[in-house]
Amino acid sequence: MTVFAKCHHGFSYYPTEVGTRHPNLAVPDLMGARIEALHGIGAQALIYVSIMWDDLAGEKEPGWVIAQGRKPHDPSSSLKRVALDRGMDDARRLYRIW
């Protein structure tokens, strides 16, 4: 089962140290609760981290936004790799994921 760590709006679903936690979560650590439930039934959790779209990052860093009609950057670009690594390191700090 796939569990959201960070959505394309830029919000994290766990108590992140590098991002912005979703402001409307009824469960403060929704990702952790889902991982725990899956592990409880012997299932692994696939973690979803959006790195192609991020509304919050675009608001904070307008130069990162790709204008309509321009070819998007390669998803394997070094900037996206840094974003993914940073987000996953943050999540690994709290959970048993790889």
C-alpha cells in the first residue's frame, strides 16, 4: 500500500523537520499511523514523495516554477534528487523505511 509522505501541494503528512506539515491533519502523524497499521498486519509501506510538483516550493522560490509551454526538467535532475534524498532522510529519521 502507498502512504503519502509529501503531496504535490508541498505538505508533509508526518512531523517533518525540513518541510511543512499539512495544517489540517486530524492525526498529527498520519504517515506514521498508516505505517504502523501496515506493519501490524505484516505489510510493507511504499512511501510517496512528490518531487515533480510542489506548490509551497513554487510560492517560496518563484524561480523554480516552470512556465506554461516550456519543456519540464528531467525528473532525474540533481535538484529533484536532492529534494527526494532530503525528504526521505527526514522520514527515515522517524520510521522503519528504506
